[in-house]
Amino acid sequence: MTFEELYQLYWQKVFRLCMGYVNQHDWAKDLAQEVFITVWQQLPKFKAESSVGTWIFRIASNHCLRQIERDQRIPKTKLPKELPEAHLSDKDAEIAYLYKCISELPETDRLIISLELEEVKQADIANILGMSEGNIRVRIHRIKDKLSKKFKHNEREYTSERTVE
């Protein structure tokens, strides 16, 4: 498979994985681009010990983790407490809320659910993270449970806010 084909096939998936880590569109886009620079550089060295998708997701997750770690070492400036909200459609708001919820999960859970959402096989997720398939299945179930509860809670709050307005 050529680099162009890999890029076309995996760019969106890598971008969404990065969004799961950082929950910032522009930063996730930059991270995804950097991942594909690494893929381009390392492609000749790729050994087909795992699927190319698993290899790319491993590069992406490692890159995101390194960047987050690096970012945490840099002091941040404070933003105003209230920023004007952009008006999003209900579906866009739900997707944004999902990314927000995913970004609040512990690191390993973020990676697991992001890969699951990209329809990466559980065996490959286990391989990427060095965990057993059984453990991955249990963690996915628990993560989905946790996210469902957050969504239901958010939906109740959103519905009650709309009735007040």
C-alpha cells in the first residue's frame, strides 16, 4: 500500500484518535499531520509483525502522549472564565460533548475507547496497549457505561435548561 493510500484510509481515524486525547480541533489536526510525517519517515522500516493500521495507531497514541506530556510542562496563561459560546447544532453539540467526556477519561481509557470508536479490533487494541483481550473487553464495557451515564446526566440538564428558557 502506498503512503497516499494509507493517508486517505487512516487520516480521519488518526485525527479522531487525536481528538480523543486533546479535545482541541486545531491541535488534533496538527498532531495527526505530525503522525503522518512519522509514518512517511518510518514506512520503509515497517515490519508486518502487526497490521499497518495497528502500527499507525501505535505511532499516533505514542505521539499524542508525548505531546500532552510536553504541553503539561509548559506554563499556561489563564483564559477568561466565560467565553462566548458558538452556536452548534444539537448533533455537533453532542459530538463536542462526547469528545469532552473522552478527554476527561484516564489516559489508557481514552486510548481504548478512541480505538474502539475507530473500529480497531479488540485483539489489535490489546496488542497496541500490551493488555489481554479480556481486559480490553471489560474496560470497553466499563468506559461505555461511564460515558452513557454522563450523556444521560447531561441530557437531563440540557432538557431542564431548555424548559426554563
